[in-house]
Amino acid sequence: MSKSRDGNFFEDFRLGQLIEHATPRTVTAGDVALYTALYGSRFAVQSSDAFARAIGYPRSPIDDVLVFHIVFGKTVPDVSLNAVANLGYAECRFLKPVYPGDTLSSTSEVIGLRENSNRQTGVVYVRSTGRNQDGAPVLEYARWVMVKKRDEAAPAPDEHVPQLKKAVDAKALGAALPALDIAGYSNALSGSARRWGDYEVGEKIDHLEGVTIEEAEHQLATRLYQNNSRVHFNQHEQREGRFGRRLIYGGHIISLARALSFNGLENAFHVAGINAGRHVSPAFAGDTVYAWSEVLGKARLDGPDAGAIRVRLVALKDKAAASFALKTGDQYDPAVLLDLDLWVLMPL
Amino acid sequence: MSKSRDGNFFEDFRLGQLIEHATPRTVTAGDVALYTALYGSRFAVQSSDAFARAIGYPRSPIDDVLVFHIVFGKTVPDVSLNAVANLGYAECRFLKPVYPGDTLSSTSEVIGLRENSNRQTGVVYVRSTGRNQDGAPVLEYARWVMVKKRDEAAPAPDEHVPQLKKAVDAKALGAALPALDIAGYSNALSGSARRWGDYEVGEKIDHLEGVTIEEAEHQLATRLYQNNSRVHFNQHEQREGRFGRRLIYGGHIISLARALSFNGLENAFHVAGINAGRHVSPAFAGDTVYAWSEVLGKARLDGPDAGAIRVRLVALKDKAAASFALKTGDQYDPAVLLDLDLWVLMPL
Amino acid sequence: MSKSRDGNFFEDFRLGQLIEHATPRTVTAGDVALYTALYGSRFAVQSSDAFARAIGYPRSPIDDVLVFHIVFGKTVPDVSLNAVANLGYAECRFLKPVYPGDTLSSTSEVIGLRENSNRQTGVVYVRSTGRNQDGAPVLEYARWVMVKKRDEAAPAPDEHVPQLKKAVDAKALGAALPALDIAGYSNALSGSARRWGDYEVGEKIDHLEGVTIEEAEHQLATRLYQNNSRVHFNQHEQREGRFGRRLIYGGHIISLARALSFNGLENAFHVAGINAGRHVSPAFAGDTVYAWSEVLGKARLDGPDAGAIRVRLVALKDKAAASFALKTGDQYDPAVLLDLDLWVLMPL
């Protein structure tokens, strides 16, 4: 019997099960450079040690979304190698800044299970936590995925669907901030004078630019996160599959959209939480990704001189974001790739 | 009204205007590794800390052309987002070595304006300066670009065309050198025994190798420099444009040509200045780039045990450099991508 | 006469000749990040400083195969620029761990020469050594390549074919290990509880996953190693050649196979030696690479709490590894890209 592992199937999960994921990872300036090359992000806090220091960080923190990808990647071999679909995220909070040299590892708890009526698949809910080398949590999120059964005849587990919050409470945000000194924040260097007070609920922003995805790019990205989900890498196998092509890791679209959102959200220097997220349709190499945002809400934070803005960030494929395409009735526009609901922080 | 910015148009510029560009950037060993992966450069000073130390550097400096790209990239959102053409460079000098950990930022001064007779575009001349975290200039260059007008009816500014030098004075070179100890310079490790004295004015060098460009490569490179010029990234938009394809950032060709030039100029360990440069024709993915050089001049430097060689560095596409293709009369050969006039330094 | 060099031809080599190769190279965290992005390797020792420290390393060592590529790359301009074929490797041992910040350089000794009967080519045998900045050997291997003659009429050298061992003696392994503290080795973090004692001679392992190669990826990799062999980069020239396409550096396949082998050999944390290796057929962009392993032998090491496993690692193209395809009689299966015989170490 081969020693290689083909991942867990639906009937392998147990409610309350704790999984310690393999492959701890030291994040370095090398990862930061690659992340810049992959997405071209221009947020000053993550780009410049000098800028970060001027507002109270010891140096530039690792981009929040890169932290997410690395923590997420470790969960794939145990949680989603046999996933049919990545259904959603909720209750995602960034709890501590991560700096080059920190080592990240991940654990997950199974918080829900529900077999589908076709008995071929089931939904697995996990709460995953990323920790640094001291064991301190840096990131926590819930995620649910539809996973194949190995054996249709395997008995269904007791159904348990966890109650997940629609949004992260604004009072819970900001845990990953140092003591901020916003007086040191330069609008010229950040790229915009528009701060928290300048954004209004209901406002929509066309992030203007578009970027075309290449196979080599998403493969480099996904491997950088040590995410080994097969559908992203194996054209020989995918040729015979439903789409005939390699699917792009949904997180690659999140990072592209976040980087595009710089144009209009230049001072949104920190992603503090993700309320909800849905990969509405699959992306493929050759697609050109555009993004737009809508301001859904605003909140002051208690401590630091920063406020939170709740943003819907939408990624479209092959359709300019000036369309602000989203839904017709309940139906998503076919151009929508990603519908993400997140909290970003801005200086007051 | 959307908060995103579509850049400055010709009528937005004023003579004497000072622009502080956004997105300061800490350069790291990660950037160095990516630069090596993108171009395969083999100059020993930039490749080996031990080699650099042996001749007087505290460690390997960042490749000069990488410094140029990072400083340049910051100017794009303000200067050339609406450029029709990047017309030329002049008076470019490297003023201080840059090391991993240094943070670069850029400013530009508008030094010339000239509306074109069609009233649809105008030429903007800027002098851009890159500075490190201490505010010390590390790079200075003049550049002129043809920029669209937003409104044809906008009044033309007073015409002012700056007098730019045809070449950087050799006496002004070498500012970015440490106190050199050329006794520590190993010909075996550098790859050649040919030094400053072995090159003659008029000599041409075929750099022999050719390298084919991929879309993913130039996109990774251009994003690494945080250069957000749209024409490099958006196939969905470019499909409808003049070329039907993504254009490659001209600086990518400069870096490819510089790396190819190692074969024949192994000891040209430092680019000290760029006298003039022209992107003669656009490059696209799939093009194979070759390079050749001609020695245009030589000069001793005052202080260090190094001499300057003025080189014309020509990049060709899909044509071997043994052709030394350049011009027929005033017309450039259609294979010419780049005609660059630069000062490189070599040990005596 | 041009100063550029087109490499050595068969008649340029002399038995006993010592070659000091150019381009010393400081290896950094940037190279590590790129290597992860290129191959997605998940071995915990190389991924996590914390994991490496727990078992006795001062920090994560550089991946052994990356060390091999960097040392190898330096030999290309002198040894194999005019190679027709890379025929084999033997007696490869890793002698000292390499850490970020170390500077590698290479030397080679010509240990054998044999002209082919067609007088157009000959086989050159070299023993190459990689050293760190202190001059300490970190890697040693023998390699033989078939090299073109510049001039068919050049006289043949005295034939000398070196006696190379079929396998590295197990007693010679482990030189690149620190004093190991295997008590600190976590199976949960490494990804498997299967250690040295769990593998049996004759056992075959299907590494399951497949990965499709892109042009940009192998070019980035090969340039990262500063390997300037032309066949990997120049489509304009290769179009006219035997395959009509760019050939992929054989070492790229080794790294892909090693990374795939994680699934089933999770605790094989160190490649200690390469007994033999053959690039059976050329690989091209678009190929999907699979890998399988067979346990050929086992040996206890004297000092550390680790044992050696001798593994045949086979890479296939466009054929799932469940086939365990290798040979029919003496003929390799057409899907076989690589047949590598190596020693890996595992905790007891």
C-alpha cells in the first residue's frame, strides 16, 4: 500500500476534531518580494519599512492577505484536497502582525458537518487558526467546503451547522495593530489625502485598472503558499475535467482585487477582518481581472487613531469595473468572480 | 465621483511643479533574487557579498538598473499613466550605492512642457530623483514623455524645452562607488581578465545569447517595480488597441540587454550613468532579445582604480546580434528595440 | 575579434585541468522564497526555521537541490555551453549545510576525456566542488557530458575514463548534518509519522500529484541558478533546432520530482547524496510531470539518529505515476524523463 496520502474525504471528519496541519513556514523578505511581483501591491505600510516605522510598526508587517494564504495553504492537504467547492468564509480576524522571520503554522477544528442529500458529498465547516513561533494566534477564520465522500455508503454523521456571524463586530477589529502614531502618516507617500472621514456608506469606487492572469503566475503564487490543491497545477488531469483547464486558486483573485483596490482606497492600510466571501465563478489563465468596491459601513475603533470601513470588494472578469456589475435579482452577473465583504482600516 | 485616479494629463502639469511620488519601497534580498531570476545577471559584485567586500563594498549593492526601475516605477502614476510614448532619457547618474534594507522614494520636477501641434498631446520633461531613507539622492535622471490631453481645448502652456546634455560628464561619474580596493578584484571569479585597458573605442561586441520573453516574466518584473502602467497588464483592453497585445515595459528590455552584455563586458561591474536612451520599437511576449555593444568612449576616473567606458548598448528582436544591426541612413533597422548610451565602470 | 565567449569545445579540455568558475553567489531568503514558488516544496526542515532549530540546525538550511543547482550553474559556461547531452552524475555528496548569507563558488577538475568515434564530439568527465565563503566544500559530484569539437580535425586526447562508484558509500553520508536532536522532530508538523523504520526495500510509492510546466517557470528557475545554457532560453534559435522548442534544464525536473516526492516521503528531510542520475528524455513546456519512488536500500548512519534510504526517483511526463512506468527490457518507457538514484535521510 502506497505511503502517499490522497487527503480526507467527508466521512473522515468528526465534529470537534482538532487537526494540527503540517509544514510550518518561516515568512521572509523573499516572500514579500514575490508577493509584490505577483500582485504589484502599493500600500505604503507594507512596502516601506521607513513608512511603517513612522506610524508605530517596528518595520513593515507582512501583507495581511499573504498571511491568510500561508495559513490557508497548510489546511489544504487535510481539509480540502477532495473538495468540490470552496463555499465560503466568515468570522475572519487578523489578531497580531506578522513580520519577516516569523514562523507560521495552522490548526483547524471541525465545527460543522452536513451530508448532502445526494450522499456523494458533504459540507465540512472548520475554524482554522494561524499561529506564530510563540504560539500566539495571528489569524482566525471559519471556512466551509463541499467535500467528496470516498464511499457513498458510509453513514452520515449527525448534522451540525454552526451559527456564524454575518459580520465581524467592529469592536473586535484592530488586534493586529501596534500602538499607532498617525501623526507620522504621510498622505503624499501613501498616495492619497482621502482618509476615513472622506468615505461615505453607499459610495462605489471603480478601481479602473485590469490585469490579465498567466498560468505561470497563479502556479507560482499557489506554490508560494504551499497550497497543493491539484486542480491548480495539473493540466494533464484537468484536460479531462469539467472545465478542461487548470482552475485558479480563489485566493489569487482576492490578492489581485486587493492590489487593484489601492486605486481609490490608498489609505486602507490594513485588512482587519473578512466578514464573508464567495468565489462566485472560477477564473482561468487569460482572464483579465477588474475590481470595484462599495462602502457598506463605517466604525470608529476604540484605541488607535484609525477607523474601520466595511467594503464589498467585487472582482470581475473581462468586464470593466465601471459597470459595477454584481447581480440581476438573485443572479450574479456572469462576469463576477469574487464577492468579498471585508473590514479595512484607515487613518482618521 | 469615484475616488480612483486616472493620472495626470498634459494640461495638469506646470513648469517648475514638484511632485512627491507615493509608495516608498524597502529593497531587500528578495528583490535581488527575483531580479536574478528575471534576467540571470552574472556580474560578480552584485551576485556575491564576498566578492563585493573584497573590493571595498560593505556587501553586494543592489543592481543599478533595478534601482532605476524602482525609482522610475514610482513616477508612473503621476507622470506617465496617460503617456502615448516614452521618448527619452538623459543626464542619468547613480549617486550612492543602494543596499538591501534601504528604502527608496522618488520626486520629480517638471522641467519642460511643449504642446504638440495636433493639440491632442504634449511633451512633458521631468527630472526625477530617487532618495534613500536618509533623504540622500541615489539616482537622478531626466526623462520626457508624450502625454495625452484630457481636453483638446485646454490652453497650451508656455513652451519650454530644457537644454539637456548629450552625455554625462565623465568627471561626474563614480559617485556611487565606495573606496575601491581593486587589488581584491578576482578575474577568475568575475569571469574575465579583460579590464578597462583592453577595450578600444569603436570596438563592437556581439553578446551572443538570446532570450525569449514570456508574458508572465515581464508582468512579474513590472509589478516588482510597482510600475502600474496599464498597457503592460491588460490584454482585455489591449486587444482593442493599436498592437492588439500587451506592450512590454521598456525597462525590461534594458535589464535583459544589460544581463546579456555580461558576455563580453564581464568586468563592467557598475552602470554609472545613462547618457541617452531610446525605445526604438515596442517589444512583445514571444520576442527573442539579443544584444550588442559598441565602445563609444573611454575616460579615467579621478579617484578610484576604475575607468569609465561609454557604451552603446543595442537590443534586437528575433535577429542575432552578429548582424550588429542599427540603422540604414537615418532609419533604424526594424529589429532594433533599444538604443542605449551609457557609462559603465571597469577596474583598471 | 569579439570579446564575448562561446565556451569550451572538446579539444579545449586537458586531463587534470583545474577550472575556477566565475560568478560567486550569495544565497539568500529571496532564493528560498523563489524556490518554494517554483516547486512548492513542503519539507519542514527547509520550510521552518523553528522546526529546523528544534532538531539542532541553527536555522533552516538551503534546500540541498537548490545548492546543487547553484553550484552546477557556475560550471555551465566553462564545461557544458557546447554540450550535446548531459550524460550522467555520480559520487555526489552534500558535505556541509548552506544557510542564507553563505556565498557559493565552484571549481571543476577534468577527470576524464574520451573522443567519440565520429570525431565530432567527445565525452568530458569533471569532478565539481562547491565551496562556501570560507573555502569549505559544501558539495562534490562527478558529471560527464558530451561536448562538440570546434574542429573535427583537432587531435584526440589520450583516452581516460575514470572509475566512478556505482553508489555513494552509506558511511560517507551525513556530512552536512548538524548534531541532530531527533526528539525535537514533530511528526504532526512534518506531515507524517512514517520514519526510517517504516520503509522497506522494494517498496514503491506513487507520489500522486502532477504539475504542468510553463515556459516562464523553467526560465525563471534556470536564471535563478545563473545557468546560461542557451537551449533553455532562445526560442528564435531553437525553432530551427532538433526539437523546435526550448529544452528544459534537467535540474528543473529533479526539483519538481523531489517536491512531488514529499507525498509519501515526508520525513526524507535531507538529500545526502546522488548515486547516479540520467535525464532519459527532454522535457518541454506544457508537459505534466508526475513522480514515483522505489526503495532500493537502507542503511543506519553512525552518529546521528537518522538513517539513510536509497531511493530511485522517477519522473514521468503526461502519465500518472500509478503506472510505475520505467522500462520494458532495456528500453525506457517513452514517458520517463528522469531516473535518479539518491540517498535521502530520515529520522529513526
